[in-house]
Amino acid sequence: MKAVCPNSEKHTRFITTAKVVQEWEVDQEGNFLSCISPSVEAIEGPNPERTWNCSECGAFAEVSE
């Protein structure tokens, strides 16, 4: 997989999403109270089908597999 900024090939850092597991504190009915840990593990990393934005200029990146 490779992401390319359309504004500059020198821009090599991007913002995208990943799916992570968190530990939550909940009440007896399962309602969220607080997040115990920011993230325990990643269950799915970056995906070329999601939006990728250049960290430097904000442009939508072109991502290929």
C-alpha cells in the first residue's frame, strides 16, 4: 500500500483511521461511564478504502495497494 499527496511527493505523513479496542468502565446496564485505557490493541489497521489526508497540507491522498 502506498499513499501519495497530490500536492507534493515530499509530503509523506497521512491521517487515516484504524479500528482499536478500548477498555471501558460501564454501569450495571452497560452504559458508558469512562474510558479506562485509550487503546488496548488495534483490530484493523489503515485501509486504502478509507479517507487518507496529508498531515502537512490536508489534501486527500491517492492510495494504491
